[in-house]
Amino acid sequence: MTQQKNVQPIRDQQQLEDMKWALKRHCSERDYILFVLGCETGLRVGDLLKLSTKQILTLKQTKQDSSGQGRQNAKNPRHVYRELL
């Protein structure tokens, strides 16, 4: 029987920056982009891997369009990303 692991999010900003730096320096650009996209959207790895280039470009455009509306009117980013999956 496998033991269930206790996985917690990284809450310290410095640890996030260190992880980004390490991924940029020692891993592929793909890994770095997936890490940052996962942190920004809250999507799970399986959901991130299903995204196509077209979906990511649509997300980028959606984010740019909603950035001028103010935070109270913008949709929750995770909901926007879920709609595209």
C-alpha cells in the first residue's frame, strides 16, 4: 500500500524566486514556463500539459484585455483557464 504524501504550496516569495532561478539556469525553458504558469494560474500539472499553444496565446490575450478593467471586474484567472480546457 502506498503512503499518501503531504504536499504543501510554496508560500515564501524568496523560495519561489529561488525555484524560478534554478529552473532557468539548470532546466529547460519548458520546465520554467510550466512552473511559472502553474504558479500564476493554480492549474495542476496534468491540466497544464494539456494546453496547446493556441490556448496559451488566447490566455495571454484575455489577460491583456482584462488588465485594464480593474481587479473587481476581472474574472478569476483559474476560471478563465478552466474554460479553455
